[in-house]
Amino acid sequence: MTTLPAHQSKRIYLSSHLNAEDASQVCAILDDLQNHPPWDFESAARWYGTFVELSDATNEVQTRLDLLFSLESNEPNHAQRTAEFERNILSKLMSCRAALMDIYLNSPWRTSMHSDDSGKIIHEVLARRKFASDHLTPLQIEENQLIREFKTFSASATCLYFGRQIPLGVVIGKLNDPRSEIRKEAFVSHWKRIKESKEWLEDLFTRLLKNRLSQAKVAGAASYTELIFTDLGRFDYTAKDCQVFRESILKAIVPLVSNLQSRQLLSLGTPTLQPWDSNIWPRMTPSELPCQGDLQEMLEAGSRIIGKIHSGFGTFYNQLRERSCIDIFPRNMKAPGAFCVVLPETGTPFIFGNFSGNFRDAFTLLHEFGHALHGSAALQIKNVLVRHPGLEFCEVASMGLEFLAHPHLNEFWPRSGDAQKAWALHCFNALQFWPFMAMLDEWQHVVYSEELVEASDRSVLWKELSNKYRPNIDWSGVEDFEELGWLSRPHPMTSPFYYIDYGIAQLGAVQLWAASRENYPRAVEDYIRGLSLGAQRNLPQLFEASGLRFDFSSAWVEKMGRVLSAEIEDFFF
């Protein structure tokens, strides 16, 4: 049984004995908030303080339940508690949303509810209020249930790998193995399992797609894209800007990647670039796994790297370990992947991972700790509505730390020359990530705008975009796997339109690393400054505060791409 950090709360307006998993207690507070709006300065502060503390209390419960489900997906009690929370509490919170927004927006006492935020909160509440509707609640609860079905599948799925049934997440990790036969077997095993579940997965996504399109209609949005952009807090760029970014990648990055892939082939010694080789460059592959695949040693090496980036980061990392808030070890029925969540009342982030000790795991540990740093910074901000920024800057925090770790990678790869190889390969994978990101982003925009409810149409679209953004991959003999590539990432199922965030963040992370080469301490300080702001600034302002430029133009994207390609060239020459 997994033990999470003990729940703690420091409440001012709500009772310390409040059980936020008790529907009667939560509903009583929500009724009071709706029926007793502020009537003077003091009551305004109390009303808003109660709202903030209730938000934290219910978010704590929901986050813990989601985390427990990922840690022990076979434990029926977790699923039952989650379903009850959604049915009895989350549905009530969603139903009250519009009414609470109206009280806030219409109250003459609003400016005394919280410290001056330069109008950011009211601007965003007004945007969100446009689509807030009580009728959305059943659809959103249904969407959560469908997503949980996918997560259950992901946690329990196995595939036949060299004659043995192996968890799907473990097999995916073998795609980074330096041995071609291992990679190919992992690739074929993985995709055979996906193909076996093809109809179920396609049907699940179709149900999710129809649900989300219905949400847009119920909310009165022009499209689901408009609704989800509002829900994700994308107020600083539009779907058109996403298109500009994708076109910049197609024009500037795809040729850079193609040029490097011709040299990658020479290193592979193969006539064409097959899909299981796309992330492998033998000459840039370290001779050993990070810390020789030892996860305990990887945690120790992570501590040394992070402490060298900044001593305060190292102290915080070790505190998380002492509180058992980093769990990366594999177990049966533990969900695949990695993520970081924040427990707002307990006041701590929690890093989840299901690692196998491969190349990518080392960078993922750093990535998730970057999220943990950001989560800790946000927890210092008392006002929940300006605490957590959009996902784009959250990913700057995580990807930025990966790049800041560059001078210290020998802690993961101590053998001579291996750290340099790991860094060059990381730069190559970062460069070729942008086209894949653009492909997945465009696929999502088309699927939702054209309402592609037929799975075959979605597969045809994916194959067209694969040829557009990754023209050099040779799918000969496995063509039936290529068209199912949209099932290779969980994001379309669980987090619609969450992928361009990584691409935007990587623009920031590359800039941060470039700045660190000129003045490392100052770059780290800029990084800290950006993280400390939480959501108190908009996205371009957060970039600016961190010494970064927010720019999707082809000239700027090409410049950042050449920063990465130059590192690869330096490795060779």
C-alpha cells in the first residue's frame, strides 16, 4: 500500500475539521457562498478567503485520489472514492461555478477581496464566464470517467515481448535501447498490442470526441477549440498563432532535422530511417545507461546535479525525498509515464514516475523536478486564481531545468565522453521533437474543427501529416502501424490540445540554456524569477521576466533550431 504525505491544512476561514471528501460539508459551504454574497469590506475578504480555502481543500482531495489511482490502479477503493467524489462533490462545484463567478463579477466589494492584480483576474473570469454553464456538468463528469477508462487500460496493458508478457510502459522504454534488434522487437510488440486494442481505443476516442463537441454546443462556443482554449487559459495566443508556429517549424526545423538525419543514417549503417531507429544515433549514444540503470543511484545523481544548478534546489529535492514525495520505482499495476502534482493544503509537490532506468528517464527526473520547483513557488502565492500559470510556462519550468543540467550530466554518465554524447543526443531529440509536436497539434485542430468522428478519417489524416512533418521515416512493412500513430500518445485522450505547450516551452528552454552559456548564475536567477511569479503575469510577461522572448516567427524558430543543431555539429567537430 502506497503512503502519501500526511494531509496538513492551515485554514483561516474554514474549520480545520472540514472533511472535503464529505459532500454534506462541502455543499453546505457552497450554499453559504451562493446565498450570502459580500455586504461590506470585511465580509468580502471573508467570502473570497472561504472560496480560496474550499478550492484548495477540494483540489487536495481530487489530486490525492488521482495520484492514488496512478500508484495503485488495481485498488478498487480508489476508483470508487473517485467516482463518489465526482458524483457528489465535483459535480456540485461545477454547477456552482457560474453563480460564484457572477457574485464575484457583480460585487461592488470585489476590489477588497484580494490584493491588486492589475485586472488580470477579472479579465480571465470574464472570459471563462462566457462558457460557464450548469448543463456542462454531466458532460464533464462523463469525460472524466472515459479518461479513467483509458488510464486503467494504460496501467494494466501488457504485450508479448520476446515470448513474455511485459507491461506496455516497460516495453516502450526499450525503444531507446542501443541494440537495433531490441528496439525493433519493442516497437513491433508495442504496436501489435495497440492494434489488438485498436477498435476499443478508437471507440473510446470517438466517445470522447463526441462528448467534447457536445460540451462546445452546450456552452455556446463557436467550436470546441474556442472552449478548450478558454478552459486552458490560452488568452495570449490563438489557434491562428498555433498555425503560424507550425508553419515556422515546417519551414525552418524540418529541413534542419532532415539534414541531420542523413548523417544519422551513416551512423546507423542502414539505407533508410526506420521508425524504431528515429531517436537513435549510435555515435551519440552513451556506452552505459544513466547510473547503469540503477534507479536508486539515479535519485542520488539527481540530487548532485540539482544541487549544482542551485544549492536551494538541491535542499528542496532532498526534502521531497525525505517526505517520500518522489516515487519513480516500477510496480505492477502502477500507471506508466511520469508527472508532478501539487497538494495545495499539505503544501508539497509529488513526483510520480514509472521508470526502467533508460536514457530518457534521467532527463524525465530532472523534468518533473522542474515542475516540483514551480509548484513550490506557486504554493507561496495565497490567491489561488493567480497561483498556477498556463501549461506553456509550467513546461518552461520543467524543460528549462533539463537544459540547465547540461554542465553536470557526468553525474548520470560518469564514463569518459558519455555525458557529451548524452547531451548531443538530447539536443537532437529536442530538435526533432518540434516537428512531431506540430504534427500532433495540427491533427488535433483538424479533428475537432472538421469533427472527424470516423476513426478511419483520423488515421488517414495522421498518415498525411506524418509524411508532411517527418518525411524521412521509412514505414515500409509497418504501414498499418503508421496510421495509428495518433494512439501513441495519451494526450489526445486525456488532455486535448495539450501538446503545443511543450513546443512553446522548448523555445523558452533553449533560450534559457543559451543565456546560461554566457552567464550561468544570472540565467538561474532569471529562471527563479519567472517561476516565482506563478500566474501573476500573462504568458509573454512571464517569458520576459525570465529573460526570454515569446516569438513564433520562422526567423526566431530557425534561430533556436540552429542553436541546437550547432551543439550537435560541435560534438562531431
